[in-house]
Amino acid sequence: MKERVQTAVVGVTGYAGAELARLLLHHPRLKGTPPVFAGRIDEKEAKRGGVFLTDVHPQLADNNGSASLRLEPFSWELLADRGVKVLFLATPHEQSRSWVPDALDRGLRVVDLSGAWRLTKAAHRAVYSFEDEGSQVATAVQAKSVYGMPELHRAEISAAQLVANPGCYATSIILALRPLIEAGLLDLEHGIVADAKSGVSGAGKAPTAKTHYMYAADNLSAYGVFTHRHTGEILEQTGIAGDQLVFTPHLLPIPRGILSTIYVRFREPQTRENVAHVYKQFFAESPMVRLYDTALPQIQYSVRTNYADIGYQLAADGRRAVVVSCLDNLLKGASGQAVQNLNVMLGWNEAEGLE
Amino acid sequence: MKERVQTAVVGVTGYAGAELARLLLHHPRLKGTPPVFAGRIDEKEAKRGGVFLTDVHPQLADNNGSASLRLEPFSWELLADRGVKVLFLATPHEQSRSWVPDALDRGLRVVDLSGAWRLTKAAHRAVYSFEDEGSQVATAVQAKSVYGMPELHRAEISAAQLVANPGCYATSIILALRPLIEAGLLDLEHGIVADAKSGVSGAGKAPTAKTHYMYAADNLSAYGVFTHRHTGEILEQTGIAGDQLVFTPHLLPIPRGILSTIYVRFREPQTRENVAHVYKQFFAESPMVRLYDTALPQIQYSVRTNYADIGYQLAADGRRAVVVSCLDNLLKGASGQAVQNLNVMLGWNEAEGLE
Amino acid sequence: MKERVQTAVVGVTGYAGAELARLLLHHPRLKGTPPVFAGRIDEKEAKRGGVFLTDVHPQLADNNGSASLRLEPFSWELLADRGVKVLFLATPHEQSRSWVPDALDRGLRVVDLSGAWRLTKAAHRAVYSFEDEGSQVATAVQAKSVYGMPELHRAEISAAQLVANPGCYATSIILALRPLIEAGLLDLEHGIVADAKSGVSGAGKAPTAKTHYMYAADNLSAYGVFTHRHTGEILEQTGIAGDQLVFTPHLLPIPRGILSTIYVRFREPQTRENVAHVYKQFFAESPMVRLYDTALPQIQYSVRTNYADIGYQLAADGRRAVVVSCLDNLLKGASGQAVQNLNVMLGWNEAEGLE
Amino acid sequence: MKERVQTAVVGVTGYAGAELARLLLHHPRLKGTPPVFAGRIDEKEAKRGGVFLTDVHPQLADNNGSASLRLEPFSWELLADRGVKVLFLATPHEQSRSWVPDALDRGLRVVDLSGAWRLTKAAHRAVYSFEDEGSQVATAVQAKSVYGMPELHRAEISAAQLVANPGCYATSIILALRPLIEAGLLDLEHGIVADAKSGVSGAGKAPTAKTHYMYAADNLSAYGVFTHRHTGEILEQTGIAGDQLVFTPHLLPIPRGILSTIYVRFREPQTRENVAHVYKQFFAESPMVRLYDTALPQIQYSVRTNYADIGYQLAADGRRAVVVSCLDNLLKGASGQAVQNLNVMLGWNEAEGLE
């Protein structure tokens, strides 16, 4: 018999929240148990019992009862009353920093989609300027946190109380590099270039000068050169040194999808077959990674799926390669990976509800 | 010898302002006399002499000295000191309402791009809820105001002290209908449908939920059904009764351009030749209207030009027609028409600086 | 116990074909019974056993065995050998005309996505110039054909051997008008305007001057004015006379989605409540139509769903209304509706596999 | 008094041709002397005197007589009769290979926009598989050819009979690298990565699977990895060795514009000031290059201008830098640069007609 698992989502109003709601509402193991959607709701709306989910995200309306779901005023008591076991936080970094300790104290398992608990080194966390940096509580929570990339940390995730869901750019780059690095193929001294491009949903739902249609459309712009927050994740999860990586994100005029073009140099000349073997071995048990044979991934093939797609071309000299890695920043880069982590945490099929 | 004409622009920071700046900076009659760009500038920037125009609009940087132009703190004295003769207001409606009386008092000629002074009937102005509605000053100013569509009011514009530059939707619809109405061809009792579609720049530069890339891209939405502010202009300039027109604007996922599809019924069956004759006669002296022979206008052909493009198809019965009218909402729909009005006001070639 | 139903798809290589394949592969009643994909395959490929489905549509690759599916050389024997019961034709009009008689002879039930068998009146079929027009066979087949819009013809579809799947524009317009017409609300003498806008996938997969990115992007164009092929369907399914309807399609710069803005006049003044009641009654048993309360549908909410979304605004006089109807041209406008028809034909839940 | 210069354009039907026509028609030194537009025209059209330019490019219609311009059947006699002095070829590579020798024989000066005569080394030309490779005529013509980048070869261009107009990607990358290389700043042994992204117009006007709106829109794809034809130009014009450069082009979902993100390593740590100085010195006399101070170029600022925009960020260690180079692929990357070359060839102001 199926176990009934109650989930909750805080931060459903954003783009990642909408995808998370969609995935959880249609997850085969969660049928009949919709998540509790909780958040800060103004008093007037709270009196009326909360906001309808379909008012915030009209596209979620369907004929399966979604129309009656509401965002409710958050309280720990609400979660306790509903018997919530797994809490998803699609909240700003600072909010995740302050809420997670309480959640763990109350025995909840947490999947945090923010950058709050992803980084083990204080030097890397510095970009976030967390107020509680270095505190005893924060240090203890960080020690419990598992980086939520099942392809790398499946076993730890299954036992974790706190899963720090990876960044979107970081996911696309780490999955492309880790197999080559573990196999000892790369000349890391030479350095790696990761030129990454993301759709606008990656910039969040807040209307700003940079998310205005007129700024993003018919345009391409680089940003965060040498300084993007995801750099620390990439370094920690691949073991690359800080001065060996140049990572440049760009804002693409498309709604969603990431393509990272990654430039590596091998220690010894490689054949395509050898590289293919390394990737296949590494991802043999990973249903959410698709390896491309001769073609290269494109955003159009990865978008609206939870797959990370990886392909590559070698130079004629066998010393240099270009690896192309694609994913949907809201799915494998955020909410899809969060559900994948949920599946691993609960011992379910890792791909369940994601195809 | 050329007369030196000093212009000024208030409100250069928006999209229409950028186009206006570009047109005035490259206008052959204004070479060597760049506009005075004035506005509300915070104290810190004012101390430094104002903001550089190219900081606000990097695309305006060229090798003709544009890099040294600044936005200066507005004052009537500034305009007087510089010898400004024509003032362009690309400002919000309310601001135009309050500034224009002063400008006229000081002897400036004004081209106002807002909706402040376009409407002669109080009932139509009601949608703007002007604070000074009905005041003696406002009534006097309105009496002086000329609707700035040269194809309809060339003579009045040439003598006007205040030109109310038309709305973008209104321009595309009025130009398509007026020739047919004046020729007595239309069965107005039957009613007219104007289904109009505009690019996102029409929604302004302020970042809002509706100008967010994620809202506008890959989407189409109708808005302002039965209530859009440009309705009054269309009625006043065509003589159509309020219950004879249904005008529905839509937000297109493109940066700029308007296409209006207009459905009319003729009093008597018409031939294509007859309709063509009516249009050609009407626009015989109008260099900024292009009439299409057999093809229909498309946004791609009108955009980045100051032309209003008009084409049409008749039903086999000769009783019904679909008129398609295209223009660039920032040019013929705003700043291009403003410069066209300037040309008419100063007795220059109407198309100068616009091709 | 579930009945095993074998389906086949001819014409999987197009956009509608890809969506049809995706829906059938994930349909809960068809698990473990993938469709037979058949078509014209060149000799060389045929010798190798056919083309892989994922070579044609890389986005269909997933971890459920899709990678092994192939397009096979079509023959009636192939369908017989595989025990095919329901045949989907996503083929050009002429091909459907010539294949359907054979398919019916062989006892197959057919869902034809082309325009071949949708029209009962010869005058309306004239736009297709069918070679077999008026032949005994064609007349007999047409007599068996049921227009595949479950919201209108559910009972006939459940018993039909041949279902003519509706056109995309026609679906959006018929669903919006039929309830109002049946309730006797509309002044049809006055005439109806249907201004419709569709994404580029509606123009098909063949690369042409009009499907070139440079033509479609940042553009909007009207086409087929007074002559579009879907006009006949709309007239036949609504009972509107030919001179009472003006239908103008436009090409939108988006991949998929249709929004139709429909202008009607009521015989008597109506209230919003009355109109809402009419729609609700009409669609009470129709799970794939979503009625909007106060907001209007937008393409972004309908796209990638099988819903037809309908909303409306009334003029203050209660005499005129604007109805906005949205759907995804590849789903409710093509392949989703085809699967909906399959569900009805087999007595399954109409919405199964579509949410 | 102004010299009257008659130009001719072969290949006006493509995107580069349209821009070239627009620039030449509005060039201040060519007023009243429109180019001769010549090409292969079918017999029927030839009898009617040729095709109207505005039938091919409706956006070129204006009120300055463009409506009467025609494409005429090409012949050397036509060019001679009209007194053509400068011939622009916007033709396929092979056509330029076969026509240029004849043109030079007839004393014409030629600006060739194809890749036919850009490469001095046979090894680099191999990617084009020219039929006449190695012939005496081709060798002689190549010896006369000057690479048409005024910022590098101004003096040779002014005297050249044949100017080989550079490739779009090549222009954006060469202009960014050449100043740093000439100043001896770069560690070329380390290698250079040029990750470039171009709008769809770069793929040409022929409708293909890859220029279909449905392929390009909402997508990003890498192509030509390690094999793109522009590689040879970059190597020859910068002196970089073949195994020191990795150049990856990508297809952007925008109509026009190129952004190249270029990763370099310095031999010695550099300051921003030093790098700025090197660029400023190099481009001191180059009006069509804009150097960015602290911000980075974006496609939106370069598009529809003839500027090459260059900006850069240095790593904290001063050893690594990211250079961002933007231009409009149809202007500075093709027709704008062609007109710039015309200006240089005729001793006019290099920027004339380009601002």
C-alpha cells in the first residue's frame, strides 16, 4: 500500500514555485494529497481563507480540483496540523537561512531551492552576506545539508534531513564536468571556460529593468562576469580551483532553458569513444541525464523536461573539447530536481512524476 | 540661410523620448542645434551638471558629439536662457496638464505627446480624471490645442501654439477610417470593429507585471475591452458615435509596431478601384502615408519608419471590407509624428528628417 | 481488466504528429502499447528497419523505451499484422481523401486530422479542389464522417467509424459562438467578426518564405482575408450564413497558440450573468472547456494544455460583446482533440491522458 | 563639386543585399545616383523590364523614388552602359569566385561580400572547396585582394581594386583581439576561446529546417564546432595558430546581432587602465568602433548601427579577461562594412552614410 506523504510549499508565487506546484499536483505517488501552499498573506485575504492558487497561476487550473486550492497563511502549527513531512522552500536566500533551523527542529525534512545552504566553504558563502554567517546554529545546519544533485550524492540525499537544491547554472556545468574530472581526463591547470546562457525566468518574477520585455527581447547580454554566485557551487562540487574556472552567464531572449558551452583541455589526447565511455559509466544509474551521441543538445529539446542533456565535440588533435550541456532552468535547474530529490529521499523511483 | 531653431525635450528617459532624441539629433534642419534635454534630476546628479544622455540610452552614442549631451535640471529659466522655441513634452498626462499653461504663457510652442490636450469633449476626457477638468485655464488651453495629425489638420498645425500629438492606436485607426467616412462610403449605423495589436513598447518603460518578459513573450492578450483611452480620440476625429465602434487593443510579443484590422460595411457595394481612388485622393498631399495596392501591410514593413501603411480587401459582395493599418507606435504613433508636426509648424518639408 | 487498444499514426513527422505521438505514448490507457508509426520511408531507410522516432523528434526521447521506436514503411498489411484498431491520419488533405476509403473498408476506425472529411456541403469543399469530389465513394465516406468536436457531437463520435478532426481556428471560433447561437441570443443578421491570431506551428513544418524566422519574428500579418479554408467549418457548425461572418486569420510571432477575438451583437440586451449561464449550461459536461469569470483568456494560459478557454466582456449597453477564445493549435486545435475523440470513441473518460 | 559615382549591386535579394541597397540609396555622396541593381532574372520578368526592388523588399519603399527602381538582367554591358565604377557582390562564394576576375578585367573596383577572396592561405580556403583553387587566374586575383577591415587595412583598401569584405563573426572577434595581440599582451600559447552568438539573419534568406521559426525561436544551438568557415579569417588576421583558438558559433533566437564572448589570458598581470589604453590607441582613428568604459556591450545597443562595440572585464588576478564584442551582422558584419570600405576606397569620410 502507498504511504501518504504530505508535502508543503512555501514560495509558490514565483516561477519555480509554479513548476513545483504543477509537478507535485500531478505526481503519481502524491495523488489525492495536494501540497499545503503556505506563505505571507495579507490580513484581508487571510480572513477570506487565503488566495486561490489559480489566481496566482491561472495556467494551473484544470479539472482535477486545482481550482479549490488556496495559499494559506504560514505558521508552523499549520504544517503540524496538516501532518506535513517534507517542506519545499522556494524562498529568497535570507528567508531560507532563517526558516530552515526551525523546520529541522520540528522534525521536518526540507528541500531548499535557494542558495542558503549549498556551500560548505565560508569563502564561497561570502557572496550572499548572510546575517547569521558563522553562528553556531548556521554551522550546525550547514553540516547537515546535502547538495541535492542525485547524480553525485544519491545516498546522502536519501538519508538527508536538509537537501540544498542546486543552482540552475551550476547543475548544467557540474554534470558536464564531474565525469571528466573524476576520470582524471582534464588538464585543470590549463583552466576551464564555461560560457552559459539562460532564459529570462532565471531572473525571477519581480519586474525590473532587466526583466522588462524591451530589455530582454532581441538582445543578448553578459552579466556577473567573474562574480556570479553559482561559481562557488561549481568549484566545490568539481574540485576545480578558483583561478582555473571562468564562468560567464548571459541573458537569453527566451522564457526558459539553459545552454552551457564548456571548453576543456585533456591531459592526454582522447578519442570520442573514450569520452563517451566515461560519461556512460558515470551516468549509468542516472535516469535524468541524456547523453547525445553525435548531435549536440539544444535548448528546444531539453526545455519542459527534467533532463540534463550532454553532448560534446573533440578537436582533431584530441586535446581539446567543447561540451554542450542543456537543461530547463525551472525543472532540472530548480523544481524538477527538487522533486527528483524528494523521490530519492522517500526511496521512490528517481524519475517518478518527472516524465 | 537656415533659421536656427532651438528645441527642448522633457521626458527623454522613456521609449518615445529616446526616439524623439534620435530624430531631433539627426534632423537636417537642426544640425548643430541639439535639443535641450530637461527633467527632474536628483540633487546629487544636478551638482555634477546632469546625467549623460548616453547613460540613459546607450544606443544613442555615436561619433557626432552625442556623448557630451546631458539631461539638465528643468526650469523655465533654463529654457529661456537657451532660447528654446519649441518644447516637446513626452511626459505623463497629468504633468502635461499642469505644465502646458505655463509654457504657453511664456510664448513657447508646444508639442505634447501625452493624452492631456487631445480631446475636445469633457465626456471623452473623463477617462483621464484630470484634476483641473473644467477650470478656466484648462478650458482656454484646450481651445487652443490642435490635434496633431497633419493628414487631417495641416493648416491648423502650422499656426498652432499647442499641438496635441495623437495616440498610437488612434493614429492607425483614424487614418484608415477618415477617408472612407468623408467620402460617405460607410454604413456607420452598422458599426465598426477595430481589432488592434501593439508591441510592448506601447506599455511604457516602467517595469510591471505586464511588461515582464515572461508575461509578454510567447503570449497574446486583449485588454481595455470597451474602455481604452484612445476611444475618445477615434470618435472625435472620425465622427463615429460611441455605440458604433468596438475597439479592442491586444498586447503583441514584439518590441514595437501596431497592426489594426478594421472591419467596415459600405452603404453601397464598392469596387476596389473606387476605394483605392478615395484613399489616393485623401492622401494625395500626405508623404507619410503609404497605400498598398494588392498586398496588405505588415508590421515588419512599417516598423522603424514614420509611415502609416494602409491596405484593404473587399468581400466578393462589395459590401464589406477589411482594412489593415500598420505603423510604428514610437514613430508615426508618437515621436515621428511629433517631428512631422514640428516640420509643419515651422513650414518645413513635412517628411524632413523622417526618412 | 483493461482492453489493449492498438493505434497507428501516419504523418508523425509534422508538428501535430509529434504532439500526437507524445500524447499516445503517455496515455494511461495505452501504456505498453505504443502506436505503430507508419509512413513513406525511402528504400535505404526501410532496409534498416525504418527511421527512429527520436531522430525525427529528439524531444520525444525519454527513459521509457521511446528510443527504440521507429517509423515503419506503411502498408495495410503492417496495420493488420499489428492488430491496429484506430488509425490517426496527420496527413495532407489529398492523402487523407485517398486513404480513408481503404481504411474504412478494412474495418479500421479513423481519426483524420486533415480537412478532407470535415465539410458536408460541396460549396464549402470547393476550396480544397479534391480530385474525387462528387464521386460515389467520396460521397459515401463523407456521409459516415462525424465532425470531431466532442462538445457538439459526443454521441455521434462515440459510434463513428470516421471522425473528421476539426481545424484549429474553427475549434476556437465554433466553441465560442455555438452556445450563444443555440440559446438564440445573437443578432446574426448583423453579422459576426472573428479576428483570429495563430502561432507559426499552424503554418506547418515545411520551410517556406512565411515560416522563415526572419519573416515571422517581430511581425504580425493578416492573411487569407475573406478566403480562409476554415470558414466553411465555422459556417456549417454554427449555422451562420456566409455573408454574416468575416473571419480574418493573422500570423503571430510565437510558436503555438491561438487567440480569437469575436465580436457579436445580441438580439436583446443581455447581462453578464445571463451570458455566463448560457455558457455554463452548454459546457456543463465538457471537461476540456474552461470558462473565465471576469478575466479574459490569454494564450499563455491555454498553451500546452488541451483546454479551450473562453471569456467575454459586454458593452455597457448590453447589446454588444467581445468574446475571447484561446487554445493550443497543436492540442485542442489538433492532436489533443484527436485523443479526446479517441477517448470518446472508446468510451473512456474524455479527458484521459490530456491533463 | 561632388564626383558622381555610379555603383552596382549584384545579389540584392538577400538580407545583406537589402541593407546594402538601403545604405547606398541614402548615402549623402550618392544622392541622385541610385545603384544599378542587377541579377539573374527570368525571361518573363526581363521582358517587363525587370523586377521592382520594392516587390522584393517592401520595407525599402519610401517617397524618394525608390518605388521606381528595378532589378535588371545582369550583363557586363549593362554595367558599362551605366558607367558603373564600383561593383558590390552580395553573391554566393562560388559566384564571386567566377565573376570577380571578369570584373577586374573590365576595370571595375569590386567589394565582394562573400568568402571568396578573403583567405590568403590555401589550407584555410580548403573549407570552401573552390573549383578554381590553385589556378593562375585565382592566384593572381587573390594577390590583389585586400581584407576589407578598415581598422586594420585602411591604406591598402584605399588603393585596392578588390576588397574582400570580412565575415560577420570574424569581424567581431578580430577587432576584439588584434589590439591586445599587437600590444603583445596575450599568452597565445595558452589559447583563446571565442564563444559567439548570432541572430538568424546570419543564416541567410533561404528557407531551411534551421531557419524555420519553430526551430530557431525559444532555442539556442551551437553549430560548426571546430569547423566554422570564419576560423581561417580570424587566424590570418590575428596571427593566432590553429590549435590556439577554439571558436564556437551559436544560433540566437533574434533577427540580427552578434555577441562574441572572448576569453584570453595575459602574459603578465594587467590593469584595466592599461588594457583600456591599448584599445584606445589602436582605435584612435577608427570612428566605427565604440569602446565601453565599465559596462559591457549588448546586442541591443549595437544592432541597426555600423558600430563594433567592445568592452571587457578583468579577473581580480589581472591574468585573465573576458572581452565582449557586439555588432550588427548585416551592417558592420556585412553591408555597413562594405559601405565603410567604399568610403575608404573613394577617399570619403569613413563613417559617411553610416550614422
